[in-house]
Amino acid sequence: MNFWDRAAGFYDFAQSFNKRVYAKMTRMVTELVPGGAKVLDCAAGTGELSLAAAKKAETVICTDFSEKMLKRAHGKAKKQNADNIVFEQGDICSLKYGDESFDCVIAGNILHLLDEPQKAVTELLRVTKKGGILLLPTFLSKSTNPMIKVYRLFGFRQKAEYTAKQYSDMLKGCRISGKIKISVIKGRIPCCFAAIKKF
């Protein structure tokens, strides 16, 4: 069993200690998702950003590598009567969807965990329509942070520790054809929220 399957049962509780950041992040997602959009949420975990997107979207495809995370996400959507969300297991670096399939694509708090984050960004952009938006909030999670130290006891491992500038530079290195807007959400584990309008 991988870390994310093990973490599914306590993930929402753990994230409640970073509540201010999550609240702001979900508000921003809801604000930025176009009304009536077709949305793809990759590495969605327990579905918080999918639920935020579903408030305005026509449909949301909520995907994650972990079946147990998806099961939790499905349960939360059912409780909130979010019947415009469907759930699929998937790999963020190898998406099965056609080019320019979605008005909005979301990948929250995942890029710092990947061996090849730029490959994932390229793949996410591929399935985003021209004129669409790609939302990439990512934790600025230093290994010295007390919350990260606790996660590491359960097998959590991150591949990168970004500052806001390093995260911005990584995205610019993807040769994105679009406008990148970066903002930082302050909290116990800060988040760098990137919104990319695809040209």
C-alpha cells in the first residue's frame, strides 16, 4: 500500500491544521472556474478542489492515482449532493483525454511530489483548451516544517522544496504559451497558486 492509500483516512483531518490556506485555495478555484465549464481535476486527493469547481462547472472529472483517495472524494461529493462530478483513476503524467478537451484543468498540491513536474505541466496544458485556464496551487513545503515532519513518519516524500520564485521559474521553464499569474497564500504551509491562461 502506498503513502496516499494509507493517508486517505486521515488526510482531511491533517489538512484541517492548514485550514486557512485550504479555505483560500478553494475560494480561488471556485472564482476562477468558468461558469458551465468542463473541468478536469488531477491528483485530486479527497476531492476538495473538485467540490469547489463543481459549484460553477457543468461537469468535473475527479482523478487520482489512489483508489482510497477517490473513494473518500466520492463519499464527500455524495454528502454534498455534487452530482456533476465523476471519478476516475488516472496518472497525471499520462492522461487518456484528447488534446484541448477541457475548459479548466486543476492539479493541486502535486507538482512538488513528482520526479518530472514539467512533464506533468506539459500534459495538463495539452488537455486544456486554447483560451482555457490551468490552475496549479502547490505547497511551499519545507522539510523542516513541523507538519511535514509528521507526514514523513508515515512515508511522505517530496521531490522539490519550492520558494515562490523557484516555482514560478519551474513553470516558465515549461515554455508555456499563455499568461501565468502567481499569488502566495500564507499559512502554516504556504501555497503558491499559479493560474495559467492558455493562448
